[in-house]
Amino acid sequence: MEEIVLNAELRNIAGKKVKHLRREGYVPAVVYGHRTQPISLRVQERALRQVLKEAGFNRLITLTVEGLESPKRVLVRELQRDAISHSMLHVDFYEVVLTEKIRAELPIVLIGESRPVNSGEGLLFQGLDTIEVECLPGDLPPHIEVNLAELVAIDQAILVHDLKLSDAVKVLIEPEEVVVKILPPEKEEVEEVVAAEELPEVELVSKKEKKPEAEAEEEAPPKE
């Protein structure tokens, strides 16, 4: 797999002053890790957009920082965008240790076509959008592919334990969880009602490393 490289520069301004960086085409950033002291950076917005298209949140990026001797192997941990313009406001990079395992949420990517769905005989139900895994950084796949062509009959399902993953990747959710399933059309509405009645209300929170306090004031910059 081709190496993804992003160049960055050290940043010596913070807080409200970072709005000037954005006007100049830069995005304020920080790199940190459990063995890395937080370092404030700036990256070119155009270069960052291109890297995000290739790497997303689950591919390693080689971050070269002007003024530092060695590049850093990082993952994108958080990207903040403006709610209206969707422009990038701030990006967090997490430096990994290649010999230490990490946890990540891998997106499910559906490929192929299911005959019962195409013919109208069945409806596709997707139970999971992401799956949490644990592995070494170098073994982390960008996503998990699920081939719908394997579903050829009503009530047939692909479960977590059916997923094709490397032995180096450990799945952290129940193996009997349904990833996708073909339902008969008349069952769709009934199952949705039952699910809505039986499931307790929960508050969803994201799992992420604790962010450096120095960057907290940059998370929600005032509108210009």
C-alpha cells in the first residue's frame, strides 16, 4: 500500500488568533499521543483535503514536520468543520507506536448486489455501519467489505463472525451480531416497530483519546 505523506509546519499562535491562519489557506492542527507531548501545527488546507480523501480516519499518515528530525506516523482522530460552510477548522492527529495495538471503528462498505433485493422479493436490512477492532497500526484495514451477492435467500444474513478479516485484526463486538440480512417485505415495518418499542433510550458518546487542554479553546472558534 502506497505511503500517504502530509507536510506540516510548527505553529506558535493559538486561540482566537488562528483565524488568520485559515484566511491564509492553513488549518490549525495538533499532534499528540500517550508517548507524545502535544505539538501545535498548521497544515495547508488543500493538501489536507487530498490526504483525507486517501486516508480517512483509518489509514496511517506519515506526517513530516518542518523543524523536527523524524516524521511521525499518525491517524486522524478528529476533524472539526464549520456548521454552515463545512470548511475545516481544526484537525487532531494521534501519533501511534507501531509495536502497540490500537482500537478503531472500521466502516462497513457494501459491495455487489443481492438477487432477492434486486428482484423486489426481499428488503436489505443493515444492522451495523461500523465495527470496533483492535490490532497493530500497520495491520489496520481502511474498511470492511461485505459482498451482498452472498445473500441469495430471504432471511439469510451475514453475521460478524462471517466477516473476512486478517487474523491480526481482533473484532471487539459479539460474533453473532447481524451485519446485513434479507427480510421479506412484509416484515420490515413490523420489525422496525418492535425495535423502537423494546430498545431503551441511550446517549451516544464518541470514544477518543483525551485531547490536550491547550487545544480546547480552538474547538469552537467564534463566527467571523
